[in-house]
Amino acid sequence: MWESAKTVAPTPNSAIIQPNVDDNFVINITHLKMISENKFDGIQRADPHDHIREFLAICDMFKYGETRSEAVKLLIFPFSLCDEAKTWFNELNEESITSWEQLRRAFINRFFPPSLFNHLLLEIRNFSQLVCESLTDGWLRLKSMLRKCYGHGLTKVAIIQIFYHGLDEPTQGILDITAVGIFLYKSPNKAFQFL
């Protein structure tokens, strides 16, 4: 009697509308394993752009004939998520995602919010050479900061100025001597070549 009174709720559908694929379509097990080993957990300071870049690099290694690569990306992207990121995906509205670009944008918007972007851009603009940091190490650190702030929109001129003004005076002098003149007077391409 108790058994008949129970109501079993339907299992919710995925956020992704099932793409059209051939009936005999099978994802390569090596592909799926590589995706599963490269999980994104959504913790603070994790870089969603790096995750997408790695995900796409793995996807580009495998070809599926007639099946569109977009369908493959949509089908396997959820397997690249865990913890907070998986929870985010599971809480998306049912059948609200129709394309890879829509999924990519939703993912980036959630895990790379404007506040994080603004924070990273402020860090770049406030770049300063660390104590005992070499010219080369400072340049590599700034380049790493720029990579993490995807879409920063800074021109080569702005990047060179931020870097030069963030150096201590002795290092600025070394850079001017190396450039055979004032470093900031060089063209952006020449300045990048020096660095």
C-alpha cells in the first residue's frame, strides 16, 4: 500500500539540447579519458579560459567524420567538469543550451565574472617589479598576468609603458642601455623584440 502512494519525480533533462548525431556515433574512449582527466572544478582563481583552451586542444586531436565537431564538444564538455563547476552545469535550465558557443559563453560568464576581470586588469595596471626580481622574470610574470586576463584589450604600447614604469630605476637604466637609447622611444614591435 505504501509503495503505491509514492510519487517518483521525473529525472530532469540536460541543459544541452541533444545534438543530431548518427545512430552509430561513438566517442573515442581515449578522447573521453583525456577529457575526464582534465577536469575543471570551478574554485576561485581557476582559469576557465585555460580549461576551454585545453578542452579544445584535446577535441582537435580527434576526428569524427561526418559528425560536426560542435556536437562532440556539446556531448563531452560536461565530463570535463567536477565539484562546483558540475553543480553549476546541472543547475542550468533544462534544454537551454543549443550551441557550443552558447555553452562556452555561459561557462566563461559564470567562472570569469566581470569582477574577476576588473581585479586582474587592476593587477596588470599596478604591475611593479618585485624585490630581487630580474628583468626577465618580471617580463615573464607580466606576460602571465596578461594571459590570465583574457580579453584585456591593452595595446602593445600600453603594455610596454606599464612594464617599464613598473620597473625599479636601476632596471629601467639597464633596459635603456640595452635598447641603445630610451626604451620607451622604441616602436612597440622593437620593444617587444628587446624583451
